[in-house]
Amino acid sequence: MEANETTPLRAVALVCTLSPCPKPSSSQLLAEQTMEALAGHGVTGKVIRIADHDVRPGVAVDMGEGDFWPEIRETILGTDILILATPIWLGHPSSLAQRVMERLDAEIGESDAEGRMLIYGKVAGVCVVGNEDGAHHVSAELFQGLNDCGFTLPANAVTYWVGEAMQGTDYQDLDKTPEKTAETTATLAANVAHLARRLKYAPYPPS
């Protein structure tokens, strides 16, 4: 069976804002816009705000009673695409984005019957927002970590918006989505869907 543009795909967006619901979030907004763009490519899925759940610190797939990560992990394993959305704080991904990466680190020790990491074949993209510089640095940090954990990243695997330095305007405060951000979101969605379809029917070789 070969992949084509009608092959259904699943995605999950993990939003790493420090604010739980119902507080508005620029990271959530950009993640939702990315999921909407993915829907145009036959991708369905959901958005999970990490701050709404008890994701315990650690580098294991399950940190014990009360840890919500195992449920999130099952969602990730059941999808083809992971979108990781984070604000910029002090020039870096949020602490919750770092926690997600630390929990994903456990996947390095998980493999299928042919020795491939369970994450192999899954595609990742990144959303970054902030009113300070650092979008390229943040995406670079996340790209490396996601790749180490087995995800494949397509060309132009990030969409972002960064406001004027030392000002108070957030992405969610804008009257409309800036044209360049909308364009990069559309490109991200098209590229992750394209690559996910190819990997779905052309898996990596046994390790």
C-alpha cells in the first residue's frame, strides 16, 4: 500500500504555556491555528495543555500514581504527528516544554520487535511565540531533542511569532494573524503531513 494525499493522519499538539485553562494563551492559539491548517491536509487530532495536568518530573514513561504522562504518551503513540508549542522565557523554551522533552527521553529506551524506537515514523513540528527574541534558538533546542527521541522533522518544521523586544504585546493580542506567520504555519502543516504520509508506508529499516 502506498501513501497518497487522502491517507488519513492523526496529530496531537502539546501546548507548554505556563498558564492553565481558562487563561488565554498565545502558544495555544498558534497550536490551534496549526491544527486547523493540518485539517486541510486530512489530519485530525487534539490539543493538550500540559499545565492542566499533573505531568511529573522524571525521565521514565510512568512516574507512578497520579502521573498523567502515561495517558499523554498513549496519545502520542497513537498519532502520526506531534506539534510542540511553547512560549519563549528568558530566551529558552518554557519549563513545561523542557519537562515534556525529559519525559520523551524515556522513548530512547523503548523499541519494537525489530529494534526501532517506537517514535520512529512519527513527524514533529514546533510552534514558538514570545515578545522577546529567541525563536530560532528555542526551535533549535527542541529540534535536537525531538530528533534524539526518534521524531523526524521536515523542512521548515517551525512556525513562530516574536513581538517587539521589551514590549507587552502578545500574539493573542493581535487584531489579525500576521501574513508571514500564517504562511509559515501553512508550510509547516503541509510539510509535516507530507512527510508523515511517506513514513507511514516507508518505515525506517530495522536497527
